[in-house]
Amino acid sequence: MSRRPNILLITADQWRGDCLGTMGHPVVRTPNLDALAETATVFEHHYAATAPCSPARASLYTGLYQMNHRVVWNGAPLDDRFDNIARAARRAGYRPTLFGYTDTSPDPRQLHPDDPALQTYEGVLPGFAVRQALPEDDAPWLSWLAARGHDPASLDTIHLVEEEDGELISRNAPRYSSDETQTAFLTDAFLTWLREQGREQPWMAHISFLRPHPPIVVPAPFNTMYDPHDGPEFAGAETAEAEAAFHPLIAALQDYQHLASHIPGTDRHVRDLGREDLRRIRALYYGMITEVDAQLGRIFTALEDLEDTLIIFTSDHAEMMGDHWMLGKGGFYRESYHIPLMIRAPGGAKGNRVSAFTSATDIFPTLLGFLDIDAEHAPDGESLWPFLRGGTPLCWRDAALWEFDYRQLLERAPQHFPDQTGRNSPALISRMGPDWQYIHFSGLESLLLTSTPSSGRLENAAADHPDAVLANLDLLLSERQRHNDETLARSMVWDYHSA
């Protein structure tokens, strides 16, 4: 019996799907991922299923849409009955090993009320063995920096940088160097572990990089690698006020989004920034992406002689990065959900490009096909193996689908939702095609954007195209029905009988 291949799943948190050289970005340089793309399949229209982190990762790890896994916010638990990538890999004989985090809140019904695991949303996906954790407080990384000679007393301000005269957004470098980032820390840990692995048994690793997730700060040379005035124009209305007037959810998101989450030491809202401030933040974000790409180069070099390794590179969700006067993720704009996906499969197609709509929910079924095992629940996604072999499935989705549960915004900014209560299950679900987007809300007016907004004033065309609204509503209802839980519905009780 031949040896099974290795599996490496790499996620880079909050990475926009357009921010890759191989995707034709006019500014961002990602030479190592571009080189991987030449030996892999690149999915050009790949989308997260939801946001923020915990809900998005629940979809990635289980192959379920939010409508089924019901992780609606960071801290909402993942039902323990669901299968996931780590549990499935264990059934196939692998020992899934984690470097970083999964942001999976445990099922509280499985724990004692005094268990400290119930005090944080930063649980570990069941099935993973943790080799190197990276929690939100960065404690392991900070300890590593102290061991490298950094003053322990200064580590609580490690991301603060010196101000630049006349600038709200400083592009100065932090005190740590390019080989001391969180990305380098996890890369070092993985490469050390990789050297310990024998050739007899296959391995599975998940490297969950934090960057380019905020805070938006990056060491030299990446901090000044990009000119703030280089890059595409920002999408959206001419002013933040005009953007907020378009829809109540946008106004609520503007109330919620504080700059401090991206730039340490600041105390204003994102909506208060000017275009120049956003350009400077975006230039730093581009630098963070190239910093991650540099560390990925170390990993890909170490794997050069391991042709029998399945490599998946993706993100959990994307980042608005100034488009529509927003930072972060959430809402209904595509910029929050379009994420990268490259897969290099042993024996698979090389240099392949896929223009079909794919979803984060497709990763789990794809891994199941690779492992040649069945899931213990019915995934919502579909296997990408036909694409990886260079083919095209006979039947495939014609639109991207994502959800966003905004109950937290309803609680924090109820003034924007005067006619809505928590009983409405406040959420949106969006279908986006090549030149249109339909967003259905529970309790709010739905939207029909006849093309993906790229600049200028937004308009809701729903009133002018009632047939298109009804058609999309019918398709969404069909999608919801198609994704009813089928775990036991596809069999009869006697199918399980041993006789």
C-alpha cells in the first residue's frame, strides 16, 4: 500500500482575494505565492461564507454555511456534533497539528460551568493537537521576543510606533524586526516540527497565520515598501456620510468601527478618516501581505522535495481596507468576503485557473475526497477535485453565497434599526453573480445592486427590477431548502444494520 500524501493547510487572516500578484493586482508583490500558483490551481472567485473570524472559520472547518453551523459571532459555540477537518483526518490516520489558532468556541454542554475554556472564544477545533499556539494576547510570541533580548517591560506596547510629523497614520517601523514577526515565529515553529517528521508516516499541519489581520503595523523594509498613492481607487461613495445614508446596516457598522482596532493608540472612528489616511493604512496592509509572503517562501522552500504534499492556501475572510469608508469585515460588500484560494495537489493540474464561484464551505468536502473517507455530517460545500484535475463539473453554482448575522450591531446601535428586534433573527444572505448582487434581510429592505459597486454613488435597483428580486428570492429559498441537514435523511435505519 502506497504512503498517503502530507497535508498542509495555510490560512492568512483577513487577506483580500485581489491582493495577489498572480491575480493581477497593480501594486501588491507576492512572489512566493505567485510561484506556487504556477504549480497549483488558483480559484479566482473564491468567497468566505460569513464573517467575522469564528463564524468564517466554522464554515471553513466544517463545510457548513452559517445557516447550519449557527456560529453567529466570535464567542458563539460550535456544536460538538459536527464533523470537521481535524476529526476527519484522524479517522484517516493523521495526527492534525496546529500552529496558531482556530478561534473555535467549544460546545458548553460538553464542559463544566467552571471550565476556563468558557471564558474565551479562542478555543481549539476538536481533533487538533496544538504544537504552537498564538492566542489573541500574543503571550507565546512575546515570550519568544523576550528570549531574543527585547525588554519584557516594553512588550505591552510592542506594536506602537513613533509618530510622523503631521500624519495621523505613522508608517514608522515597530521595535521588532522582519525575522521577529508573529509570522516568522509560527514559521520557525513549523519548520522545527517539520524536521522532526519521518518519511514513513504522512503528516497534516494547519498553519494559521495572524497577519495581515490588524493591528496594521509591519517592520522594515515592508513598512515603506509601498507608496500610499499607488493602488486602485477606493470603492464607494464620495463621503462616509453618503455611504452611511445608503443603508441602516452601513450606518451601524460605521458606529461600530473604531480605528483603534487597526491602529494602536488611536481613539476615533474609521468614518472620521480622510482618503490620505486610508491610503497610508492600505500601504501598510500591502506591506504586511508581502511580509507573510516572504515567510511562505521559507515554507515552500522546505517543501520543495516533498512533492507528495497537498498544499492549500486561503484566508478566513477578507478586509474592507478603505473601500466604502470601512475597515475590517462584515456587512454585505464583496470586499469583506472575496478571499484567495490556491491548491497544489499531488498529481493535480498545474497553472490552472478557475473562474467559477467557489466557497470556503468547499474545503472540507475537498479534503474528504483527498482522504477518501465520508463526513459524519452532510456538508453544504462541494468537492473541488474536478477542478484540481483540470476538469469542470457538469453542474456547479452560478453565484457566490454568503451570510452576515448582525444581531450584535442591533444590540449596540439599535437607533439604526427602529422597526427590528432580536426576534427577527437579524441577518442577511447575499447572492452575487458576475454583474449583480442581491442581498436579502430579515426585517429590513432588501437590496439589488445591478453591478458590483466599484465607485461612485450606490443605488438600490430593487424597485425597478421586481422580477429580478423575485427570481433571486426564489433561488435563495431553494438554496436554504437544498442545504437542510441531510446527515440522516439520505439513508434508512436498516442501512445501518450489520446483518
